[in-house]
Amino acid sequence: MKVTADVINDLLPLYTSGECSGDTRLLVEEFMKANPGMRPATDAIEESLSSSIHGHLTLNDELKSLKATRRRLKIRSSVMGLAIFFSIAPFSFIYTQGKLYSLISESPISAIVYGSLGVICWGIYFMMKRRSGNI
């Protein structure tokens, strides 16, 4: 099978990022040696891919991004916990003085408030989840 310039151009993103196998790297390098006329065009593609892939991110930028992502996930998890709590709270029971009381029957306004808070928390949770691209 003959390797064409189009195949090499398809492999350049993997070659540039260092994510290709040793055989692929060898194939690209051998093609460049055999076709020196294509080298300037390939260098330009390689340079543009390298700058777009790696950008200007430093290790400090990556750590800041990781910390921000962890913080958002922690907040989203907390909102989900509150949503679960407030969704279940209206259906809770309390046993006192030998009698079992239901929140819905004994204090319907409190049950409605808890349920409403649950709905609000679920809305916030799904909004946060959609913004992070996980829906």
C-alpha cells in the first residue's frame, strides 16, 4: 500500500502531539525524508497544530483549571445532596410521645416549603450539569 500526502496530513495531529505509536512516528518521518518537497507545507501544518493543541497554557494554568473544576463538582454534589434531602423531607415522619406524626398531614405548609426547595435545588443541579456538558 502506498502512503500518500493525505494520509500523512491525517496522521500529523497524532504525530505532533506525541500520541501515535512508534510505527506511525517512523512512517511519518520516513515519508518526510523521501518527500523533502512536502516538508515546508508539513512544517506549517505541524506548527499550526502544535500551537492550537498546546496553546499557551502553563502548568499553573492547568492547576487553576483543575481546582476550579473540582470546586464546581463539589458545589454541584452539595446541591444534589440538598435536592435529595428537600425532596424526601415532606414525606418524613417523627415519633414523639407515643404517636407517629407525618409532616404532610401535620404541617402541610412546611411540607410544601421543603418540596419547593427540593424543586429549586433540582433545577439548580440540572442547570449546573448542563453547563458542564454532562447531560
